[in-house]
Amino acid sequence: MNLGMKETLATTSPVNLSNEALSISEAVAIRKPGEYTILTANMEFIHSYANVLKTDILALLDQNNDRAVALEEHIALLRNFLDE
């Protein structure tokens, strides 16, 4: 990429490539119902995904009689998040 090309692409791109971030307090201050609904859904998705990632796989396998089924179920959960 040529020098200065990144900035040119960023300004001519139809997609917003802003580096700004929205803080949680700013996000909660949003008063429009549609935006709040989207924000809530995204926060719930992230929380669910974080819980799946925090799963101790070895403990999960040790607690189940059929380790293969337990592992396949956990893999299915991860794939479900990829599909969403």
C-alpha cells in the first residue's frame, strides 16, 4: 500500500472506519428504543459467548460419562456462535 493510501481509502470507503469507541456509559445513555434494543441484544450475545469461552473443557469432560458427546455438544455451541 502506498504512503497515504490508507487515509485515502478510509475517507472514500462507504463503510465507517472510525477509530472512536463508544463507552458503556455513552451506550447506556442512548434513548432511542431501536438503538437500545440492538445494544442490549449485542451485550447479551457477548456475555453468552464469554461464558462459553470461559468453560473449563477438561472439567467439563471429567464431569460427563460420555466425553465424546460432551465435547461434541461444546463444539456445537461454538459453531452456533460462528453462525450468528
